[in-house]
Amino acid sequence: MKGAKIQSAVLDYGDEEKNRPGLLMNPPISKDYNGTWVLIPRIGNDNFSEIQKYISCELKTSNCQISKTP
């Protein structure tokens, strides 16, 4: 892997104190998730379009910004 370019990106639920938005959210514990703690896309369960757009941007240009509102 000589000369390989390694990239990394973080998908998380952001940081309100630092005013940094994330792409995921932690919904209230409910029967919908069998009472478990989960992370889902912030724009809705099973809607990965915003995450896909972010990953695509990161692969092409890196240092992509996440908007405060979806």
C-alpha cells in the first residue's frame, strides 16, 4: 500500500456545547428499537441520503461541512 491515501471521517450525533451538528441522532428508548439505545440518521430512520451525500463529498474533496438543519 505504498503511496496509498488513507482518509477517515466521523459519523456521530454532534456536540451541542460546541455548536457542531452531526448526522445521527439518538431517539428515545422505545418499543420501536426493542428498548435498546440506538443511533439513526437524523433525517429519519432508514433515510441515509444525507449520510451518503456527506460520504460522497468526503471521498471527492474531504473537509465537508454538515449543515445545522437537514
